[in-house]
Amino acid sequence: MTAYIQSVGMIEFTSIAAGIEAADRMMKASSVEILMMKTICPGKFLAAVHGDVAAVQASVAAGIDGADGAVADHFVIPSIDQSVISAMSGIAGKPQGCSLGIIETFSASSAIVAADRAAKTAEVDIAEVRIAMGLGGKAFCLLTGDVAAVSMATQAAADACAETAMLVRSVVIPSVTPEVMSSIL
């Protein structure tokens, strides 16, 4: 059974200063808790909060309103899959299956949306969500499992990113070599 946590909202800012200022507004706007606040490449800032849906929506709206046009991307996911949070934190379990799905995006926020969509679409493991560090502002997520599930989940995730023009590329490797798998995870 899939585990979900509270609602999560994230804003990706094009300015570190504007992002920190907007993050303060986000926290003051409603009763939310910080999930993540950090700088990312190239000179951007991420602010992610969690709480009940209405509080997260109000917090994200306040952050956007206070960002003075410095928002690169944003989302609110009402019930994010716990495996996405684990993969973002680098504590995902050992990958299962021999197929690998890769969704590469233009923003950190869109990679998280893609991972959540994938996890909710098919029985896959979210092996990693890598967020814009050393990637020129891009991000990606890695999915593992059997080829049918990975194909279905990768397509759904790619479709979610394509809706906002944030998809760089998606790939499914039906039988990835153990050497490649161990080198990237």
C-alpha cells in the first residue's frame, strides 16, 4: 500500500534573495512546516513546505505574490507519495527490478511532480530525485521496477512535465546493466 504525507508545496525562485524573502512570507502566511529550503544551481532558491492542503495553498500563494516575478516554477501536491520524499532525501530503498526509467526536467519542481505522478501511476520504486545541484538548473528522477510498470510510470511522468513545457527527455531502459545501475544510484 502506498503511503502519503500531508500536502506539499514548493516554489523554485530565480533569485536567492527574492526566494529567502518570499520563504519568510510563506511561513508567516499560514500554519505550515518547512520541508526544504536551500540554494540550488544556477543561483536559484527552493522553498518547500508541508501541512494541510489549504495552509500549503495559502503559503505558496503568499510566496508567489511576494516574489516580484522571480518564480521559475511551483506546485502544490495535495497528498505526495512518501517514496518521493525519501528519494529527494537520498534515503530511498534498494531499487527493485531491472528496468530503469529516467525523466529529465528543466526545473527541480517539475522533477518532483514527475516522480509523484510516476509513483501514483504504477508499481515502481522512486530510486532517486536529483534536484539541480551540478545540473545547470535541471533535475531528474529515476524509477525502477518491471518493464511494463516502468514504461507506464515514465510515460505518465513525462506527460505531466510536457503539460508545463518542463520535459527535457524521458527514457526507459528495459534491462539496465548492473554496472550502470550501481554507478548511478
